[in-house]
Amino acid sequence: MSSLRTDVADLLAKPGARRDVSLAEELEGLRGTSATIGGPVTVAVSLERVPEGIVVRGTVRGEWTGECSNCLNPLQRELSVHVDELFEPDPVEGETYPLEGHEIDLEQLARDALLLELPLAPRCDVPCEPAGPTGSDRDDIDPRWAALADLEL
């Protein structure tokens, strides 16, 4: 069971009620094409009862690691994403999240928010030199690729 699951029975009983929640958990499998979320994911949100269900507003934070797409040096950055989503008893697929009895599970919300914001091609903060052989480094070319150096296009 996810520790990002929270009971909202108190909010469901009082229309307009509001409560702040801060939770953290390590989520497995948060990987994009070129970056990975590692370490704990923090969800700091405000839960508010509305006629349709529970509105969740706040921030999801995590730290991603990857390689610069230009120089291949390792990168590590914090990712902070604002969320503003609705949890309702009859969710609309792709638009809202499920309100399961008197509980909501913020794990899928956190996963969706962070994965959508991961960089597709991470880059260093300052301009960097491309990785690969240049000039005198040509002697270091892998022998399996050496035949390609003789091709004339």
C-alpha cells in the first residue's frame, strides 16, 4: 500500500473544508527517455472539498539524474511541478483521478506530474563541448567503426 494514500473522510463530511498534506515516498520506475527520478518524491498539497469531489493543489518534487545530451557528463537536478487536479468518485479517464471510498491515492498524480516534466534531452547549464573524438583523438576510434572513416559521401 502506498504511503501517498490519504484518508479524506473529514473533508467529505464538510463541503468547503480544506486541509494541507505533506507526504514523501520513494517511487520505483520513474524513468523517462533520458532521465530518471531517484530518491524520495515529496507531495505538498492542499486538499479542498468541492461538490464534484476533492481538489488537490500544490507541488510535487523529486530529483532527477541523467546525462547531458551534448557532452554526456552526468547531471542531477531538482524538479518541482505545480499540480491542480480533481479526485472524484466517477473519474474521467485521462482527466481526473479516482476518489476511492474515503481515500485518495496521490501516487499516480505524482508519477504523472513528474514524468511529464522530465527533460527529453537534458543539457548542462552552461554551453558544453560535444562528446566524441576530435582532431588527434581520431586514433582512439573503436576498430569496429574504423572502416566508416574511409567512406566518402
